Amino acid sequence: MNNFVFINSEVELKAQDNPEIVVITNEESVCQSKNAQSGVEQKVQSNHGNIEIVNELNEQVNQINENESMEIQGLSLLHDYPTDQAHFLGITLTSVIKRSIIEYGPCRPKMEFPRNEDKRKFSVEYYYLSSKSGNRIPRTWLCYSPILNYVYCESCWLFADRQYINYKSEWITGIDNWQHLSQKIFKHESSIQHIESVKIRSLWAKNKVLDSQLENQVSEEAAFWRSVLERIIMIILHLTSGNTALRGNEGKFSSKNQFSEGNFLQTVRLVANYDPILCKLINCEKSKIKYLSHTIVDKLIGILSSDLLKTICNEIKLCQCFSIIIDSTLDITKLDQLSVIIRYTIINFEEKKLEVKESFVGFFELKHHGAADYTQLICEILSKLDLDINKCRGQGYDGASVMSGVHSGVQTRIKELVPSASYIHCCSHNLNLVISDAAKCHSKCAKMGTFSIWT
């Protein structure tokens, strides 16, 4: 009759050579080993030749159980100092590990510390702060690593804000220069980074991530500013959709300058009369943050523009083909820039409809006016927008020779890249030339000078 021994699945099977012993592995069998132990002992007595093998297997089971009991949620209690920072190098500290380190306690050995090259060494006296009254106050944050032979701040190591503008990592990566260590300790424990880390640690020690009242305050403030940004963005979209200028001659946002403010601030004041969020924003004199300055507005417009351009480009990518309409113009600063419009067709398969769209994608600086320069700039723009120029099926320019030239114009150079990109003279330019020439034939219109109409 075969003998059965229940062991943990991680134990190496060493009874394979003996056919009389069958080892069954089961992760839950260790918990049942006590109930099965009496039966195993009775079966061992009937087979004295297998006593040594069974004893060895039982010893391994006991060793595994002992090792498992010596681990507490990420800490190995087999080490002399389980919370030593040296055991966690290169390991992401999860909340479970942090709580285990806090519950076990800091690494503060009392030993014969080694000396460095300058014959200096660490002392247990640094673990305490001596007050003027003679009391010794323990520095629970100060830890010493016996393996790495340096001191570090456990609170900053676990809870320091790495995004803090004045963040310093010297007390996290460790200090092994014992000269003037007292001054370094005093400077660090009075720093804002350390104080904030100790505050967070005290909350964790109370089994709280954040104080409930502080958490509610942060949530309410975040919701308020989110609502403010939503209203400001909607006002910007409302004004820019009608090509309305946002700013006037206003200076700092205040009641003194409200009569010289532009359309944006005037609209904000108008909405604030009926909206409690904006009313609270503009009437709060203590808060200097309003999100109403021209810098913030320009950034919001830039974000909205980038998002809209991304949406347009994604829409164009779904189409089988598109056409480009390009013309150059001077802005108010006499800077020559290229305006780019893309014409494409959207197919609605559900409603079986076609929708032709012309989307303006931006102005781009034009440094040179040669046909090769135009062509290179067009290719760069399409590449920047992540659009495939091989899908281009049409070109629309004015009648200038540099654009429409048959031999070396822009339309010819684009056709060399994409033969199926047909050139069409811009209809608006054609209409403007016809009306201009017709007006010159009349004597009264000719006296008025240049006459042009854009459609």
C-alpha cells in the first residue's frame, strides 16, 4: 500500500526514487498537515525503510512554514535589520511596504560603527536631541544603514514630495561624511521638505492617508477651480467662434479698469451676475489667482487650438483622399505667412450622406518665395500634421507663375511627388480678377482705383 505525504507545492520532491511513497503537492495541504500527521506516523511505522525520507520531507515543510512566518508584508525578518534602506534599493515602495516599515520601526542599530578615511565615525548620540533642560528627545526619523554605512532620513525616504521645487535627495540617498554632521542634521530637520514628510508619516502612523477634513477641503477647492476653468473655456469658445477680439486696453483685473476692459473680461463680469462660481471668483479680494490674465487666456486658446487641430487631422485621416488650398499673405507685422486649408469628404454610411468640409489648419511662416520653398514647406506641414501626401488628389492656388507654372511651379513639383494631385485655379481668385477687370471698363469705377471683391 502506498504512503501519502502532503507537503507544500514549493518543496522539492525527493521521494521519486521510492515507488512506495507518493508525494501529493497542494497549496492548501500545509494547513491540513496537522490532521494528516498522525496518519502519516502510523503508516511510517509499517515501513521502517522510508523513515529517513519522510523525516527529511517533514523538516523541509517545517522550514518553509518557518520562513513564511518570518516575512511580514514585504519585510524579511531573517535580516538583522529588516527596515534597513539597503534591502529596498531598486524596489518600488508600495503602501504595504511603507506601512510595514512604519509598524516595525526605524533602523537604529547600536553597535561599534566603522571609521571612515578621516578617522571619523557615526555615534548613537546623533539619535537624540538634547534640550537645554537636559532631556534627550529621540530623532525617530534618523536611521543608520549598517550595510551601506551611511545615515538617512526615513521620513523623507518614504514620504518626501519628489516634485517639490526645492527637493533635495541627499538625506534620501544617504550621507556618509561625518564632519559637521550635527549642523547637517539640524538644517535638515528644520527644512520644509522634512517637516511635510514628518506630517504625512504621522498621518500614516494613525492609519490615515490624509486627514478627512483636509481631504474634503482639497476636494472642494479642486472642484471649484475645475468649474472656473469650464466657464472660462466656454466664454473663450463663444467669443472666438465669432472671430471676436478678446482683449481691450485693460491692465490688471480690478474694478478701476472695468470700463476699459475687452470683450472677454466684460463677458466674465456679465456671467458673474448670474453665476455664483464666477461671482465668488471676481469678488474674492484675498485670492490673487483668477485665471483671467492674458497669459492664461493665451495658453487656454493654444490648448483648445491644439485639441481642435488634432480632431481635424484625425477626421482627415479617416478619408480616402483630400485636397490642399494654399495662399500666402502678409500680417500686420509685414510677416509673410502661408495659409493652409484642407478640403475633404466625410461619408456617413448610416445615413448614406456625403459632407464636404474645408478646414483651416493654420498660418505658417514663409521665409522664401521660390517654388521649391513653397513645395518644401507644404511637405513639412503635411508631415507635421501626420497626413500622407500620397492621398492628395487636388491643389488649389492663385494664378501666379510661381504657383501655377507648368514647368517648375508648385503645382508641377507636387505632381512629381503625387501624379494624381490635379491643379485647379482658385475660383475665388478667378472671380476677383473678372470683377476687377469688368470694373475697370467703366469710367466711374476706374476713377475709384483698385476694385476687388473676395467671396
